Amino acid sequence: MKVSFTQPEQQLSPYVALIWVFESRSGVPLADSRIIVPDGRAKIIVPYRNSLCAAVSHRLLNAQEHHIFLVGIQSNPTTIASTATDTGTIGVELTPKGLYHLFKLSMHEITNRMVSFEELFGPPGARLQTLVGDAEDPQQKIALLQTALTHLLQQNDKEYALLDHTLDLLAQTHGMMPVQELAAHTGYTRRYLDRLFQEHVGVSPKSLASILRFQEVYQGWMQHQSPTFFSNHWPAYYYDQSHFIKEFKRFTGFTPQHYAGIVNEFGRAFSAGQ
């Protein structure tokens, strides 16, 4: 199993966090828990060798080979599976800004869901799928995807100053700014911000803040894996231990103690690029 990373082109960097390529001679490892936790990013997924299956929120999502899919922000852990054969998948991880700057959709409709580019864009989406599918290697496929995303960005000339500013505040504070303070800072009501986020991001400011806060602890754990890491680091982000355990279980499916004992090298491989 190998995961490699590519930095997005400069014009796309505010909207694309990173691009990865997953390759394996025997599919997604069955001996692994294969968990991908919520990270506040929607994704474009391109299975160019073999198909992938994702279990999320008691729903199965099937990503067929040679198709391009937009996957909305995940608010629950996802378990990935595939058949045990030669497998290759490209992932383009979008920042929350990337969703509404690139796609004209009601984003709450694709939260925890997946939709193909053919369904989104009709014949042009189908042509892009064919073009990317015919490209000889992953880097050529990535170049075609970046060209298509740059074209989408240039087509959308709408201003999103309030959304951009609010997301910057959440990112800068790692989700630690309370929503009431966020509303007071922007001068808009919490209800208005909720409606704005649901439409253009797919989750509420509170939900996104919870994911960002969790990621601060989770990424530290993935890098260090110290037996005392959770107990030493949760107090900086949660008001008590029960709150931390509840949120951790919500986003991983396990308590911190249980999660520390499971194998998730698949998830760890992707966290290396965060």
C-alpha cells in the first residue's frame, strides 16, 4: 500500500488542500480497520484501477472505476473497502471554500453523500471522465483534473466575502471560536450563518468547528501515538473528559482507549499529508 501526495497549482491552493494517489497491489488491506475520519473537507475521488466502496452513516457508497465523484463533507467516520486486486485511486481534497467557489450546488444535499461528475455536469462531465480515464498515468490524470477545476473557478465570478472570512476565523482558531462569538464578530445572526453554511458548505458552523477541533487532537495522536497523548492533550480543546470522549466516539466510532488499540494504517497513510 502506497499513498503519495501532490501539491495543488497555486491558483487552486485556497480551494484545494492537497491531492493524493492511493495505490495497492491487493486493494484496501482487509486486516486494517480502514477508517477515514471527518476532516472538514469534501473530496473529488477518481478510482482509475478497481472500484471502491464506502460505508458511512449506515449507507453504502459505490465509486465505480473510471468515474469521477464529488463527495460532500463527512460528519461521520467512513470505512473503505475494495476487492483484493490492483487498485489505484486519486483524491482531490477540497477546503470548505473550495466547495462553493467551484461548484454551484446546495451543499447540504451531498453531505455524507457522493455524486458523479456525469450527473453534475451532464455530457461535459462524461467527457472529462473519458479524458481522465484515457490518460496514461496518475500525474497526467491529476493535470487534467486541475485544468478542469481551474476552469470551474474562472467561471464562478461571485463574491463570497462573508463565507470566506468566517471560514478563515474557524480555521485560524482551530474550531475554538464559539458560534455566538463568530456571529458577533461578523455582525450576522447565528441563524443566518447556519443557513449560509448549510447551503454553501454543507454543515453548520458549529458542526464544522467540532470537526476542526477534533482534528487538532486526532492529528497529534496519529503522529505521536503516545499512551498518554489523549489524556495530556484533550484539555486544550474540550471542557471536560466526557465531552472529549463523546466527540471522539462520534467521529471515529470508538472511544479513545479502544481506538488506541486498533490498526488503522490506511487512515494513518492519508493523515501524513495533512
